[in-house]
Amino acid sequence: MFIMACGIATITNADLGTTPITSIPYAVNALFPLTIGVYTGGINACFVLLQKLVLGREFRLFHALQLPPVLFFGMCIDFWMHCTSFIVALPYAERMLFLCAGIVIMAIGILIEVASHVIVLPGEGIVMAIAYKTRRNFGTIKVLCDVSMVCIAMVIGFAGLGHIVGIREGTVMSAVFTGFVVRFFSFLVRTIWPQRAKK
């Protein structure tokens, strides 16, 4: 979670477009400045409520246990946003390098989260819930959720500021390449530590 937050902050401070999961908090923060971490915590809490609506009676305690880590995750994002704030002032080419580095860091964080078999973050939890209830592929639902969040962020930007904020080439790159990087590192883990990968 700490590593994933570092990746998100690095991508965001590259100022080439934030990640789909952070696009709504970024847009709302542009309208009502608090911190991106605070709004990230808020939207993740909303995702838990959405899981309750989607799952109905199948909603269990372990779904609700996604809430406490959300506060920590939001604080981690704010911490890394401060630590990586210098990136914003760099030339375009250097910011693009940091964007790519952020995608790799975020992918590693996601891989660790999945491999730990502990509680997933609500952003992934809502995707899993919808995929389960609709019997659709997780990857397909993930893409649809990402596109939906970006569209909502665009509407917020247009309605509140008259223009789009936080959605650029970096948003597309993080949406397209993060999954590939996760699969690449997953392959490396299975190749180098086959016994550990089976656990």
C-alpha cells in the first residue's frame, strides 16, 4: 500500500495526467482544495458502500474491513505527494521518465497487495464485486470502471472549472501499461522463486 501510494504520487506529480483511480479525487481537489489523499480516502469509502449495494446480503465483514486501510492509504499518498513535489518543475522529458517510473512502482505495489492475500483496497474490491455479480471477466470490469472514473472526473472538471484537469497522456499510459508491468513482474517472481509464487 505504501509502495502503491508512492507510484500514484509520482505519476500525479509528473503533471502529465494522474491515474484513473485518482482522477476523481484530483478533480475534486482542484475545485475544493484539501489534499488528494483526503479525497482518495473519501472515494474509497464510497467504493465500500457501493460494494454493499452490489453484493446485498452477500456483503460480509471482510468487505467492511477494507475501510480502515483506506485512511492509511490516503495518508501515504499525501506523504509521497509532498516527497515527490519537486517533479512538477522538471522539464517534460524528465517528467515523462518519472511517469514511467511511477507506473513501475505502482505495479510493484499492486503485485505485493495481490500476492499478500490480505484485504484488497476498495478500488479493486468494487471491481471484484461487480465481476462476481455480473459473471464478467475481472479485467473487462476493471477497464470499464477506470473509463467510468475518468469520465466522471472530466464532467467534474468541465462543470466546476470549465476544462479538464488531471487527465492527459499519463492517464492513458498508466491505464494501459500498469497491467502489463504487473504481469511482467509476476512472471519474474514465478520464474526466480517458483516455490514462493505457489504459496
